[in-house]
Amino acid sequence: MLNINSITFKLVCLVLLLGGLSGCAARYPLGIPEEQWVLLTPQQQLDARSQQATLDQASQARREAEARAREAEAIKQAAELEQRRRDAGYGERVQCILESAEGYIRGRWQPVHPLAMDLVSGYPVELTLSDTRSRYQQDVYAGFDGQVVRLCRSPRALHGSATNECVEMAATRQQLQRGVSHHLEQERFLRGSLYCDLVPQAPPGRRLIIR
């Protein structure tokens, strides 16, 4: 008797096998199709491999140069931010901490570690939320304009008017001087308690050290 289930099973296995083989098909230098590659002479194949090696080296050198440029820019920006913090007038710099918080990471709410922020008016910073099991992370962007502290999903949202991508706390200078706490919550982004206060200003001629 013909076993339909057995035949179907074998056909499925054959399709999967052929699909796997096609996914592992050889790739030839310069993207040359196999049917053209086999028609090339050994010398032509050698030349193609040599050209591909040259292109690969140039691509690697370009990636390394771009990485060095990004690193140099990051160092420059960090130095500028540190200088701006030292030069900030009273009311232009706040320190905040996000506690008892959850981030919407990988499609679900995850408890996250407390997040400390040292913000200067007009200088947004990139921060990282880490879940309490240190398995997942999510970048967030924070900014301060003198009255409002904002945490957003992206730099674009930080400078825009989208309310569904950010959480924020608005406070007067007097409130920030005393220290102010506020519960933040935005669907599918972030929720928790944010506390902020102004960084005191050093006496004239002396440098303020924040520990």
C-alpha cells in the first residue's frame, strides 16, 4: 500500500536539503557567477582573486580609518562636555538619577539598573539602560534646557516635539535647587522615578569637585 505520509516526509526532507545546499553555494571573487567562473582560464581566476584581495584590503583599511575617526570624535566630544560642565553657570547643570525603573526592551518591560546623569543645558548625552540581569541593553538620549529634563528613544526625538518617544520632568530653578522627584512613564519606552537637583557652583577662584 502506498504510504502518502512517508512520501510527503521524504519530499519535505529533499526540499530542505536542496534549500540548505543552495544557501551554502560557493561565492566567487568579484561576485562572478559560477557559470561564468568555470569558463575562466586559471590565469583569469588568479587575476580575479588578486583583485578581490586588493578590494578586501582597501575595504578593511577604510573601516579601520572610520573607526579611528569615530573614536577621535568621541574623545573630542567627551572633552568638550567635561569643559562645559566645569564652565557651567549655576542653574545650567543638573545631576539626576533614575531609580525603581523599567525599560521596554526586546518587546517586554525589564527592570533596569539605576541610571545616573550629569546634564548641562544644551548638551545632550547618550546613555545606556541595562536590565538588572545584565542581559539586555538599550540606548537612551538625555538633555536639559534649564527647566526640563528629557529622556528619549533617539536624538531626533530629543530635539523634536514627539511626546510618545520621550519622558520628561519640568521644574523651576527653585525646585531643582531643593531637589525634585517625579514619576515618569511612557508606553513601550520607560517608567520609573527621576530625581534631579542643581549642581552647586564653586566659589570664585576655586574648582568644584563633584564626588
